[in-house]
Amino acid sequence: MADETQEPRRHGVWVALLLVPILYTLSIGPAHYFIRRTDKGVRPYVRAYTPVIWLHDHTSLEKPLERYLQWWGALVH
């Protein structure tokens, strides 16, 4: 019985471990929109998204991230 009650918890942990990094990475879009819309400084933005910026600069995610940010940036205009 103890194994049955722990099974949903295990699934929840794995889902969280997968979703949190994905949602964090995708949250750069709304943050980009907010920064462009409010003309706030970019220093906290850069500090908060340094790992995503690194992914942009050092992996094959460069083009998809650029397109994603361009899409969010287009919402400002």
C-alpha cells in the first residue's frame, strides 16, 4: 500500500523537474515584453535570465530563442 501512495508523488516530482526549466526558459518572452513596454533597466533582466542567455549563445537554441523574443517584441508595437 505504501508504494501506491508514493506513485503519484513520484510522477509529480518528475513533472515538476521537467516543467520548471521549460517554463523558466519560456518566461523570458513575457519578461522581454515587460522590459520593452515599460522601459525599465535590463540589468535585473540579464541577471535573472543569464542561463537562458547562455543557452542562446552556446547551443542550437539561438534561432528559436531569437524568433520567440521577436514574437514577444512584436506585441509591443
